[in-house]
Amino acid sequence: MNEVKKKIKGPATLISSFVGVIVVGVVLLFGFTEKIPQGHVGVVYSLNGGVKDKVLTEGLKIVMPWQEVTLYSVATEQFYLSKDSREGSESDESFDVQCSDGAVNVDLTVQYSFEKSDVDDVFKRYRGKSGQEIMEDIMRAKIKAWCSEVTKDFTTMQVHLTNKSTVNKQLTAYVKERANTYGVLIEEVAISQSRVPKDVAKAIQDRQKIAQELEKQKLELQKTEIAKQQAQLEAERRLIEAKGEAEANKIIQQSMSPELMNYKATMEYLKKWDGKRPNVETTNGNGLIVDVGK
């Protein structure tokens, strides 16, 4: 009986051991791996060797327990500084930018990424901060300050309404240049929403109405001037035509022979003739029969 039990117990023990090995292997495998998300790279820091030269690309990577991985996005990321709650923004992170004649409260959208070849230096520079931590802890405040360095050359009306596209282009160029020295690649900076105090908003509206009225008057003056020029051109055209016709008639008369003049007079008479035979007939010296009664 014991021998039978041993025979039964033997295979069961082997199976249990095999399953145990698999479980341990799976645990070790997942314990020694790090998933690098799509669009990110990882900088590996080893407790016994510092920063590794090789940067981890996206996918499942083997990492030893004494190694730490810090992530940086090499794809375009976006964060907001806005009045309402959005991704990466608290309940109200809108801020005031200074203009040449006041201030405007704005929401800002920033698109950024990190250069793959530079992330190890960025890791060292910021003492192991991840890309997200760098943007939230360091770059947000700097970007706010840089915005006012651009908007100070514009009026509140230009930033709030009339020149927002130009302001955004200059913001992008300026912030991109400044952030590059911090190892951050800025792709776009844009004021998405802007707000001004009620009294300033009313002043802007009044200014717009005046500008629209002036533009309307300008258009009316242009229309009047165009009409005058058209009338003058038409008068000059008619005068030229009249002079040309008179000159042509003069040339024709000078070049006409007596016979041609007689033919012309005959045709004029025939146009007036009523079809009746004249009571008295004579000639005009050129052989033309005329009605002396006429």
C-alpha cells in the first residue's frame, strides 16, 4: 500500500514543483521588468553605477531591482493653464499677462516634448525629475513669466481681440527659444481664452464701434472719390470722341471732290423728298434738279 501511495505521490509532487517554478519565474519576470509607454523613453539609474548610457525605448524592458527608470515623453504632450479644470490643470490656473496699457487674464495651452538624445542630461540636470515633474514643478512658472515678456509690447485690445494670432506666434517663438536652454522642446504656445475687467471690455467695445464708424466713413469717401473719377473719365472720353469726330469730318470735307459733295447733297435731299414731282424744276449748276419752291 505504501508503495502505491509513493507512486501516486511522486507525479503530484513533480507537478506541484513545476507549477511553483513557473509561479516564481513569472513573479521574478514581472518584478524585473518595466513597461515604457508609447511615445516615451526611460532613463535608467543604477544604485551601484549611476545613469546608464543606454536609454530604454517603448515596450517591456528587463530592469534589475537596484535600478530605477524615469520617463520622458518624446511624443507631443500638452498641458493647460486654464480657468476651468482640464488635464494637467488645477481648478483655476489662469493667470494675468502684462500689456502696455493694463493686464489680461488668459488661459494658456502648451505643446512640448523632450529630445531622446538629451534625456540623460536632463535627468542629471534636474536630479532625477521626470518629464512631467519638470513641466509641473519648474516650467509652468517660467512660461508664465515669459508670456508677459512678450505681451508687454501689445495693448490689452490686441492681446484680447485684434492681434491674438500675432501674439501667439511671438509667444511660441520666444518660449521655444527660452525653454530650449532648459532641455524642453516647445512646439506651440497659445492663448486659448482671454478675459478683461468689465470697464476695460466696455472701453474696448466703444473703441471698436468708433473704429467701425471711421471705417464706414472711409469707405463712403472712397466710393464718392471713385464716382468722381469715373465721371471725369467719362467726360474726358466723350470730349475725345467729339474732338475725334469733328476732326474726322473736317478731314473728310477737305478731301471730298465736287462730285462727291453733289452726291451727298442729293442723298440729303432724297431723304427729305415726299415722293411728289416738284412743281418747278431747275438745276443748281451741278446738274442737280431741285424744287425751287422748296
